Amino acid sequence: MNFSEWSVGVGKTPLQGGAMLIAACEAVKQHLMPKPNYLRLHPEATPKPIEIEQFCAWTRVQAAELMQSDGKR
């Protein structure tokens, strides 16, 4: 997943991009991401609690910026 392009795909709006980021945070928190098959091959990719919080903090900031920009269009 390329997080630099989460809202530029065909039909994507900044609001949809923000929602996608929030959902990504929740998926990581619930250990749904990275996918189990990937982790079996790359166990070192299991995120540590601090990494999950850093990722979620970043997604909150980015989602807020996207959602604010949606109102400026």
C-alpha cells in the first residue's frame, strides 16, 4: 500500500482517503495488518506497540488534514 497516494485514486476524495487512514490504524491495532501470511514469512514485521501508536498518530494527523482540505474544494 502506498500511503502517499491514498486519496488520489480514481473516484477517491480527501474524505475517503481520511477514512481509509483511520481504518488502517484500526486494522493495525486489531492485528489484522500486516496479514498473517505475510508475518509467517516476515516475523520481524510484527509491529511493536510503540510503532502502532506512532502509525496511528500519523494517520490521525494525515486524516485530519485530508478532511479539512475536503471542505475547501
